[in-house]
Amino acid sequence: MTLKIGIMAGNADPAALDAVRDAERLGVDSVWAPEAWMYDALTPLAYLAAITERVRLATGIVQLGARSPAMLAMSALSMQKMSDGRFILGIGTSGPQVMEGWHGVRFDQPVTRTSETIDIIHQVASGDRLSYDGKVHTLPLPDSQGRSIRSPVAGADIPVYIASMGPANLRLTGAKSQGWIGTAFMPESADAFLDPISEGAESAGKTLSDIELTVAAGLEFTDDIEEAGRRHAAGYAFTIGAMGSSSTNFYNRAFENQGFAEGVAEVQRLWEAGDKEAAGAAVPIEIGLHTNLVGDDAAITERLRKYRDVGVDTLRVGISGDTASDRLDQLARLIDLVNNVNAE
């Protein structure tokens, strides 16, 4: 198993995007552009396609429902052409607060929507005439003037990676995608995620090794591991308390499935009561430590081994720092440690 490092594109600031060229020279394998309710994920990657040569360019993630599946396929074909085959289409359903509050799209049948979207993207990219009869999507629209259309520029392979946390979506990831975009992942409880992915892969005649496993982790070099761990844990209070409703929060369910049900419930209770400081203090320190790379070289090397040993392929690393130079220094330090682990 060889660990690879990916980085987040940050935002649409030209200076931040230009820094990706330096990261590429250091040996970064991929760059991931997020999409929440600020900048979109595709436009920054189009910029990066023009100024980089080797690094893979991935959406992490585009929100399903914000664009039609055919529009996603068209954008993916454009990106694959512009990047000379370096593009990865990372997709996810987001959540009801964003989809219904920001995009005005009903958050229903998320796993079905994901599955059908992948089918349509592959159909478009293959050059076949687009015709689909699903539960969410029917193309062409029945009782309409629509017709089945074939893209004249199709033919490119579009790798699709899925951001998933729930068991059904994880099984779909194994069955229908080329990669997993993991979040809230801890190597200590990897089976909570990897078992369903493996089940899905086997149902489609594949194995877990056919799926690129990518997981998010923050990076902080420090000698005070406990202080940093508590600070990183407190940062999850917003995720646990606000990234979803009291009835629908995929992050909370992911932490519950990893043994933190009681702690997560208390954090959510405090957050919803308006006591955000207490909510942050209530997040178990293990969540802060086990979802990140925190500590000195020896501690981080040990964490890298844990990711490697459970089968993670790519760490999508978030790097903090006061200056671009500082962030690049930390990245170079991490890549040296990764190279050492890979050489073991």
C-alpha cells in the first residue's frame, strides 16, 4: 500500500490556486475543490488545469441536485479534455439544509439520486443516446417534445468518486464508483466505513482494492498533542450541531457508528441550546486526534502507518498556516514523512 497526499484547493483566490503549482512540485498527487455555499467546485479546477501538469484535479464535492446529471457530464467532459485526462468527478448529496435552503431542490431519495446520476453520466460520456427511465430521472421527459440526444464530444473516461457516510450510500460507493471521498474517518474504527464499501464492491464483482479510498485529515505539527487535539475536537461542534437538522445529520450518524453516540448527542443538545462553547468542550478528544494528523514527526508518522495499514490510498490534507510559505513548509515536511512510511 502506497499512501498519496491530496490537498484542498482552498478558495477561488488566485494566489491560493497558484500555490498548487508549488505543491505539485513537492509531490502532491491530487487537489480537491470543495463546494458549499461560497464558490463552486468546477471553476477553480478549470483554472488549475491550465497552470498544472501532473496533479489530479478532483471535485470534493459537487452537490447532486444543483445541476442536472447531463450538465455534470458535460462539465466533466470539458474538464477531462482541458486537463488531459486528470479530472475526477467527486459527487455527493450534501444535506437537506443546503439542498432545500440554498438550491431549492427537495432532498429526497439521495442514494437513488446518486445511483441514477452516475448511470446518466456514464451513458453521456460513452457516446450513447441519452435515454433513462429511473425513479428520480426520466429522460427524455415523458409527454414532452424532448428527444434522445447523443453527445458528439463523448468518449472520455469519467472517474466518479462518491462522498458517503451512511451504510446504503457506502455500499453504492463500492458498487458503482471508482473511489470513496471519506470524512469523519478514524483508522481505529475503519470497518464502520470499509465493510459496507467492500460489500458493495463484491456485489458488483469487484473488491475493496478496486476502490480508491480517500479520507480527510487536518495537519498540525505540534509538541502539545493534547491541547491541539482538544482544539480540533472543539472544531467539530459546528459539524455535529449545525451540519444538518436534529433528525438528519450524516456526520453524527458516522460518529455514532464509530462508538461516539453518547458524546455526539450531548454536543448536539448543547449546540441546539445555544451553548456553543460548552458544545465544543464536550466533543470527545479522540475525535479531534483520530481524524487528524496532530503531533511531532514521530506521532504523525505513527498516524500515517495507521491509515496505510487499514487500506487508505489518499489523505486529503487540510493545512493551516499564517503564510503560503509556512503551509508549503508543513506540506514538504509531511511528504517527507509519507515517503519514509512508503519506503518501509
